[in-house]
Amino acid sequence: MSSHLTDEQQRIVKSADAFADEFLEPIAADLDRNGKYPKAVIAELAKHDLLGLVVTKSAGGTGAGFTAHVEALQRLSQTCPAVGSIINNHTAASYAISKWGSEAQKTAHLSALAKGQALGAICVYESGAALGLGADALLGTQAGTNIKLNGKKAFVRNAGVADTYLVFATLPADDGKTAISAFIVDAKTTGLSVGVAAQTMGLRGCPVAEVTFENVVLDSAARLGAAKDGAAILSETLSVYALGEAAQTVGIGKAAAKHAAAAAKHRIQFGHPIYSLQAIQTLLAEIASDAHLAWLGIRHAAQLIEDGAPFETEAAIVKSFLGRFGAKLLVDAIQVEGGLGICETAPPHFGGALPLARLFRDLAGTTLLETPADFPEALIAASL
Amino acid sequence: MNILSPEQTAIQAAAKDFVARHIIPKAVEFDKSGAFHSFLLEEAKPGKIFGMAIPKAFGGLDYTPLTQALVLEEWGYGCCGMATTLAASVLSMESVLLAGNDAQKKQFFTPMLNGKIGAFALTEPSAGSDVGGGKTTAVKTAEGYTLHGSKCWITNGGIAEVFTIFAQTDPAKGVKGISAFIVERGTPGFTVGDEEDKLGLRSSNTVFLGLDNVKIPAANLLGKEGDGMKIAMQTLDLARPAIGALAVGLAQRALDECVKLLHEKFPGKPFPGQALQFKLADMKIQIEAARQVLHHMMALREAKLPFSEESAMAKTFGTDVAMNVTATAVRLMGAAGYSSELAKFMRDAKVMQIYEGTNQIQRLVIARAVLSRPKSAAPAEKVLAK
């Protein structure tokens, strides 16, 4: 695959690999255990050019593009998917501002995001069945030329550590109905508050919490895109986000295959390494195959993004595929390691690091549906 | 639905009540701490909770296999971590039931009827799927036997009072040289290692056991020297469906919690979209099928018909279904599922595909039965060892 990468993309891949080895490998297990946001890592990520990949050079980024972004995410997630999630959420916000931002908005935000001076986050989910429904829905009202936001966003990643939130809210529309609008909101804005971080199964270290908006007043310059663009911004931002999560999932799957294969070569049962058993070979081969096929889908969608072509159906196909096969990558890899595979830390009589249990918990988080009603298959079916 | 006798219905209802009062409210707390839930044994004592597999002649309740499965399903519904402590204690008795004399049965069952815990110790660092690869030895002496070696991944090892332990009395004979022994906690030379920090079933105790010249009386030998492999395999045949039963209960719980979350998410909308309805239907189909495989296996056992193949199927299918159903539940419920108890169910299910013989080993057992007609009773491990 690397032969298909440009010189610049290869430079990013090398940078991501070096970053993972030098900065993530030593902290990944602790980060998972204590769940504390790794603030010190952000500056290093910026130094390694990993925070501004989808931001053009003229706007202060590296301009390496979306393919470089998914390559980097995939590689970092082989070691530490939680830091992958921090980057993915950050990048989804950067992407939307790059694509729909006015010149003034780009100048105000992109350079800081790309250089790691500001961390981005997206505020999408609500506790109701869909956006704008339910008691806590984030609703906007017109107050002169300003917009006033009231309500709650749930399960916001990078919550409390982000400086710049991309916020989706429901506003009254001209036709008497409602419409989704996107806003860029500074974390320090009066009336914005962040709840207690939730305890999650995995991806620990990438905080997730509720963000509450109480009479948050935004001037018209905070709106991203035109009023009619809101739904398209939401849909495309989520597709970009889904591709990032897919890249994380593939990285986790690749790491799982690597660790499980090493364990199988080491583990002697019935007089031979279990790697020599057909059942084990088949299991490992299926993990590698599923991860590879998903990866081809991700690279294809990334290329469409770079070409400026429609890509959301292709992103949905990847999400659908990993919805069916994603969890299996780790469910099967752990079988190869047996008792050791389900240990969070290595028992003293076995020794060695044991990342599979952590990766299993992380992977459960990179293959979630946004809401119980939102199936990627709907988008795919609509394209047929 | 099951067609149960009035007695079974009453026992099932009592188990549901026990689980609702004592297990469900504490499950998350003990999953987090991984601590031993000793309070449960106090609660369990009046109901003779470990007595369900003990014959009435020894003071037990002597439930039929199917009735035992009904109780195990309810335990699994509550918390598979705590349920594993209880179930492993019940299952540790199976070797004694199979091969013990009356004195040994009394020695093993009496503490358990008083709420003490038992453990079954077969696995070793070099002998996981390859049961015959064990290095622990038992040397015959004038007074009895001296056990030397180690055991790993022993469920209840750190909290049990009585153990069935397997060791080589004649290493030259391989699997035919394995023997089974009763060992009591506190015997000099018997040591318990640190508790393992597991992905799931976190409140269940899993430890390494050290046996440094542990001297036991000759009366503690179960059956004859060399019977160990046969006893171990027959014990596992009895134990595996119990894991299947916990898994069926776990999967049912995950589906129920998923539906509960859905109703919270879609108030006033009893039927979500078809995509979601079909997922829920698939979960239900799998759970019901796993339950029927389990109940059929228990019926075979009750009728004294061969059940080794069905036992492996009940464990494999039940735990694979639990894995699928819990993972689907987490995915469907999105970020809400990821920070809910559904995530615990998924972690628990993963461990259950491994313990009591990995689902890969179960498939070897099943494949060998499929390929050899008439059915033979020899364990798959033996075939591989050649």
C-alpha cells in the first residue's frame, strides 16, 4: 500500500509511526487505567504535524490531505486508540471549518487548531431519539441579530479539554418547520458548561461528557455556512468522523492480528506452536482479511474526499461493513491468546505486555452507531 | 417459553427473586472493585444454594439437570461474575459426585452446604487446551501423596475451602497417568498467588496456585490412580453446559436492557424502525435457540443418554450467542450503550468464550463426534496429542 502514497503522505506515515513508538507506546496502558486526558501529548502531536492534516498550507495546516489523516489515525490506533479519538474529534471540527468556514472564520480558527494551540470537538448527539427531539434538545432562538442557545449535548468527546466546539443546534426555519444549524463556539463562552466525564468501557483518556448551553449568546459570525447548509454540514461531518473511526478500527484490528500471531508462535500446546494449527491460521487470516478489505474502502473514500467528489455513500459502506465485522476482529484475536487474552495486566508467571483486552474495549467504542435509529444502510440504500 | 413443572416454576421464581434482591443491585459495584462478594454466601446459606447438585442422602436438594439450568440462567441474568463464583463452586463437586466414595462426598459436600466454596484445579501454564501437558506431580508415599507443581486460571482458587486437583501419578503414561485428589485449603505448601485482573467476570476470583510438596492422605485420591483424565473430561462434560446456561441468562439480560434503553430513547414510540426491529428479532432467535440446545442437552442427561457432543454445543453456542448479542446491544445503543451496564455484559461474554475450554476446543469435540460414527466417548485432546 505504501507504494501508492505520495512523498508527503509517506512523510506523515513515518511521523505517525515514530510518534506512536516514542510517545504512545510508553503511556497507552496507563492512560487506559487512569483515564486522564494526556495534555502533554497534544503539543507533541502538533510537532509531528498530526493535528492539521486536513487544513491547507495557506490556512496554517500541513495540507497533506485526508488520506494522510486516515493513514496516521490507523497507525496511531494500533498503539493507542484513545489518542486516535482525540485526533478524530479534533479533525472533524477542523474539516468542517475548512470546508464551510468564511475567510474570517478560517483565519480565526484553523491555524490555531492545526498547530495544537486549540483543540477541536464536535457537539452532535442529544439524549432524545434524534436531534432537536427530547427534553434536553439544544434549541436556538433569534435574538435580534444574535442567536441564543439553550439545551444540552450528550456524549461530547474532548469535552472540557477542547477550546473550539463545532455545535449543531435546532433552529426555527422559514417554512415554519425546524432546521439544523452549525455554530463555532469558544469553550470560554458565557453559559457553556461541561458536566462530569462519563466512565466508558474504553477509549479512556479521551474525555466524554455532557455540554450544557444556558442562554449562550452567539453573534451571526459564529454560524458556519449558510442557514440552509446545516443539514449537509452535519451529514458530511459525521461521514468524515465515521471514516476516522473506521481507520481506528482497522488499526486496532491490525494490532490484534499482530499480537495474536506472535502469541500463537510462542504458545506450545500438543507439542507444537498453536500457530501451526489450521483453525488458528484461519482465524488469524480472517482478521487480517476483514481489516484489509475495510482499509481499501477507507482509502477509496479518502481519495474521493481529496478529489472533491461525493463520498458519503462510500463512508457508509465502510461503516456498515465494520458494523458487521468490526467486533469480530478482537473477539477472535482474544481466542488465540486464551486466558492471557482476557487479562488486563500480565500475571507475573507469564510476563509481557497484554494489550488485547484494552483494544477489545477500545474497539467496542469505534464501531458504535450514532443513534439507535441511524443506520448507515439507509444512506447506501438511498444511493441504489 | 419453557414448559415447566410447578416445582420448577417455583424454583425458577425463587432464583429470580434471589438474583433481583442480592445480585443485580451489587453487580456494577463488584465489577468495578473486582472484590470477593462474600455477602452473597451468607445470603445463599439458608437456601442451600450449592446444594442443588448434592444428593439428598448428603443433605442436598438434588435438582434435576434441567432445573439446575433454570437456576444457572437466572444467576447469569444477574451478573456472570458473581454467578461464576457460585457456579464454579457447584461444578467443583461434579468430580466428587462422579468418582468419590461416601466418605469423600461427605468431606467435600459438608462445608459447601454451610456456604463454603469449592474449586476445580486442572489447568497449568503448560496445559491449557492440551490437558495432557500438565507437569504437576503426585508422588505416592507411606502416608499418602505429595503434590508438587502449579495450577493457573483457577476460578475461586483464592476463596475456596476445598479443591479437586489433578496431578501426574505416573508421568510416563501421559494422560493415562493423571489422577484426581481432594485438597483442603491450608494444607502446608499450598499457596495462592495474586488475583488476575480480568477484562470481564471481574468479581469472580481467578488465581495461580502453588503446590510445594503438599502432603495429603491416601484417602483423598478420587477413584483409582490413572482415572484423572476420565474424571476431568466427564466433569467438563457436566460443567460446560452450566457456562452455556449463564450465557443464555446474560444474553437475555442484554436484550432486556437494550429494549429498556430503547423505550427511554423513544418515549411514546413502541416500535422503532424495521432495521432495529430485525436486530432485536435476531437477538431473540439466537437466545431462544441457545436456550433450547441447553435444555435439550439437560434432557439427554436426565434420560441417561450420551450428551458429550451436546454439552460442547451448549457451551459454544450459548457463549457465542452471548458475545454476539451483547456486542450488538452495545453498538445499537451507541454512546449510551458504551457507558452503560451493556458494556459490562460484553466484557463478561468475552471471557466466557474462553474459560471451561475455549470455544475452539469445543469445536474439536463436536467435529470429532460429527466425523466418527458411531459416537465415541474419547476426549478430543487425546486425538490431538497423537
